[in-house]
Amino acid sequence: MKTTGTRRSLAWLPVVWCLTRLLLLLFVLKVYVFPGPDVTSDVHVIYRGWYEVLSTGTFPLRDVTWQYPPAAALAILSPGLLPFLDYGTAFFVLVCVTDLAVLALMTYAGRRPGRSLRGSWVWVIGVPLLGPTVYARYDVMVTAVAMAALLAGSRHPKALGALAAFGALLKVWPAMLLLAARRRSALVSALVTGIVVTGAFAVAMPGAFAFLTFQRDRGTEVESLGALVFHVARHFGWQGEVKLNYGSIEFLGPYVSEVSTGALFLTGAAFGWLVLWRLLARRFEEHTLADAAFVAVLMFTTTSRVISPQYLVWLVGLAAVCLYFPGSRMRLPVVLVLVACFVTVLEFPFYFANVVASDGLGLTLLFLRNGLLVAAALLGARALWRAAVPRTLPAPVPAQPVRTDETPVSS
């Protein structure tokens, strides 16, 4: 029966993938128009503009929307591999090819003894739940690198380190994959890879670290957890404004800096909890590396000042690797993340105008989506702690001295 079920799953995986990805391509290629704002404008305008600058051998030094590590240039330049297509079409095709490569990798790995195809299904179903936005950003490429790193982690720690470091130079967050790495070779490999790749960009292209200065004075993005404060406050006379700032729609005005500071505090608290978990963890199973990475990225995503829709593809990818291991403790958090993906496509782009207006529908969608992420983060953290940190044992009873009632015999 198990073999029959596996064969049926293998037969349906490519069918569902082809149908859903064809639909995504039809939307991003404008054969059909998806409701809401045009999600492809980032590719046609912003990415294409960066491509023109990067092609000259330098980073976009005067563009504050360039907020990415140096290796992100490779993703932006990648459409040049298909010179027979226009930039936007080439980008969408490459993202789709990457998506297919992830499916192939997950399916190949999931057929091994003691592994599961559930991870492949999480990827096949989770990605289209985010709508066409997922194909109009380079996050699928970053997520593919992170997933490959986790799949290699248990057997090839050096590959884990190298891929995690390269992923971090694409978009920072894959550095958290190393949280539960136990072998020193993984950390050494990550350090060496990071130094070599960063050094190469620093020498070859001026402005490799300009992105570090472009994060100052940001507001609170309208879809973030902290933004809920201002969505509600607008109904009680808050005098701030909503505007495009640093590449996203943000709240600007009174008390925004305080809420942003609060978000940073929550992120710091999450980091402190993760460090404490790592110090106290004693039980490491084959799925612990993936579970810890999923929880870490989930916590940092939830507490961030920005929760862009494409961020959830990170969670979908890590969730897929978690369920690739049958023993993973993350099943319920994964389900909550998948539901959050569906709500996300409703709040952006479908009803984004309602979100920006802070009306009843927009508030409901944001409270629901962010509530699901908070619940997933708390449940995932609890499961991770219980699985890896042993309960405190009662103090041992001190040994009692041995008594004897024998009396010495006098001579």
C-alpha cells in the first residue's frame, strides 16, 4: 500500500506543478491580469534598472532601494543568460526553471528510505498560494539555495556551510540555517565561502557594501506586525501618512520610530531565545537542523519591520524540507504557514487597496495573516524546545553514611 501511495504521489506531483506554474506564468506574462496592483513592475522597472547599472561593473550606489548583499547581483544579472528574450520574460522563465529544479531535488530526495514526499507537496502547493508575486521576485532563487543547503546538511556539513554562506550573500536570512549546525567544518566552510565571495565582489565591483547604509530611516511597512498599531490608530485620529518609502509602502509619522524600535526589540528577543535554545539543546535528531532553521526564519520574519509577500516563500521552502523528514515536529506550524500564504495573496495584491486604506476588510486580512504567523512561530518554538532541550532532572539524594550496630570485642 505504501508503494502504491508513493507511486500515485509521484504521478500527481508533476501534473499539479505544471498546472499551477502555467497559471503563474500566464499571470506574470500578462496573458491574464491578476486583480490588484501590477506585481511585475519590480522586474520590469526596478530589476531592469539595476541590471543596466550592474552591467557596467558597479552596484547601484545612488539607489536607496538597493538593500541587498553583493551576490544578489547574480540574480539580477541572470536574465542575461537568455539574450533572445526580453528582460522580464527571461527573469520569469529562470524563476520557473529554478522552481522546477527544487521540485526535482525534493522528489529525488523524498524517495529515499526513511524520507517523505510530503515536503514536495508542501512546495508544489505552497508556492502558487502566494500568487504571481512569487514569480516576480528573486526569492525563489534564494530559497532554492537554502533548501539545497539543508538537504545536504546531515551528510555534507561543508556543503551546508558553503551554500548557507552563499545564500546569505544573496539575501542574508539563509545565515540562520547554521543555527543548529553541530560540526565545526560547516562553520569553517561558511566563513571561507563568505570571505572569498565577498572579497571577489569587493575587488571586482565598487559599492558592494552600499546596501548597509540604505536601511536607515525606514518606516514601518504596512503589512508588518507593528503596522497593525497604525492601522487601528488611523481610526482614532493618528496624523501620520502612508507612502512609498525605501521601496515599500510604509507608515511615516508620529510614533513610527518607537514602533520600529519595538520591532527591533522583538527581533532581538527572538535572537536571544534562539541562542539560549542552542546552548541548552542536547537532543539533536536528523530533522533538528531543518526544524531549527524553519523556526528561526519564522520568528525573524514575524517580528520584522517589513513582511513582504515574497518573504513567505522562504517559509514554504523551509517547511518543505522539514516535512521531508517524517519525524519533524513542525507539522502544525507548517499548516498554519500554508494558510497564511493563502491569506497573503488576498491582502496583496488582491485587496491591497483595502490594506492601504486600513478599512475593515484590510484590517481583518492583516490580523488574520499576522496572527497565523505569530501562532506558527510560538507553536514551532515550543515544539523545538521540547524536542531538543531535556527537562531538568530532580537533584540526586545525597548518599547516607553506612551505619553498623556491631560493637568492638575487647580482649
